[in-house]
Amino acid sequence: QVQLVESGGGSVQPGGSLRLSCAASGSDFLISIMAWYRQAPGKQRELVAVITSGSITRYADSVKGRFTISRDNAKNTVYLQMNSLRPDDTAVYYCNRNIRGVVSWGKGTAVTVSS
């Protein structure tokens, strides 16, 4: 059974940075497509960034140039480096894993951007 455990959330002032981590248990991390989603209060969950098994990345327009997704296959971990944070980045951030169409979710980590 795959487990995804997010960490690194917290409160930060506008313009600040945070790095989220998602540790995945189970096998086949190497061939997993990993992604970060977020859900702000009262809004639908949205895709933030995705990284393929070959480390090809894609980003939501709202985070391009500010967020960077990366993976460490030796540690079965995916990261989301978030810079120049804005109040509208406030949300619960969820880790997502897709392996051969089977999707798993973490429980989320909260990020609050406020002065």
C-alpha cells in the first residue's frame, strides 16, 4: 500500500519561501508520475506542478517562475520549492502519485502566506 507523507508547510510572510517534501512508501517510485496539488478555502483542488519519471516538469501558470518541483529517486521523495510566495498561494498542498493509472494522495500540508 502506497503512503504519501507531506511535510514543510507553515506560515510565511509574502515574498518568503518554503520547501515542501513528500515521502513515498512502497515500490516503483522510479516510474511514478508525482505531482503537487493545492486547495484553497472555498475553492476546488488545482494542479500546481507535476514531474514525470524522466523529470519532465509542468507548472500551473500562476506558479511558473516561482515554484520548482524536483524528485530524489534515491529517497523516494518529491519536493516543491516555493519562492516569492503570495497571499493567494495560501492553501492545503497535497502530494499525488500516479503509477500506471493508480492514483494515491497524501493528507496534505497547510501553507499560509500572510503579513
